[in-house]
Amino acid sequence: MSNPIETQILEAEERLRLAMLNSDVKVLDELLAPELIFTNHLGQVLGKQDDLAAHQSGKFKIETLTPSARRIQLIENVAIVNVRVHLIGSYESNGFDNDLRFTRIWNLSSSSIWQIVAAHSSLVAV
């Protein structure tokens, strides 16, 4: 039987996956904390507005986002998720087909919403 908090995180992860696939800026805005720090696989540090703008402008398009090998660690009002993702899409019309590993830190906000406060992605070496 699954921990109720773990179930909430899995649901939040699925909402995030669908929002990324559909560039649903409204849902992304709910799930990303205002203070988000995201280090992408190129070493660039981005904030919430950078992420939302990439989806809203159409620069970032995801065709496939398939998670696997997910681990969740719970520490009080924080959940650390490590997940491997197969990601196919394009950024500024340049196509990509990558296996990435994401680490996301979810925090339970004062309004009882799980939000990502930090994330990091790395290319998975074959």
C-alpha cells in the first residue's frame, strides 16, 4: 500500500507530464513555485518565468515524454523525485530525442499545493 503523500506526488508528477506535453501554462504556473531554480542539461539556470515563456511562445514543444525508473524520497513537507525520462520534441525548431534524468524537489506550499522549488536535469550516457 502506497503512502498518501507519495500518491499525491505521483499525481503531481503526472499533472506536470501532461502540462509539459500540452504546453499548458496554466497548470505549469500552479505546479512551479515562484522561487523555482531549474538547472537544465546544458548547465543553464532558469526560473519559473523562463520555463513558462518557453512553453507559451511555442519555442519548446514536446512530442513524447515517457518516465521510467522513478524514485521518491519524502522528508516532512518535501518530496525529492528522481526519474529517468525519454524526451522527444524541439526547441526553437531544433529537434531532440534524449534520455534525461531529472531530480525535482517538491515542497508543500502554505496553500497546501505541491510545487517544484528546484530541479536539475542531466543527459543519460548510454
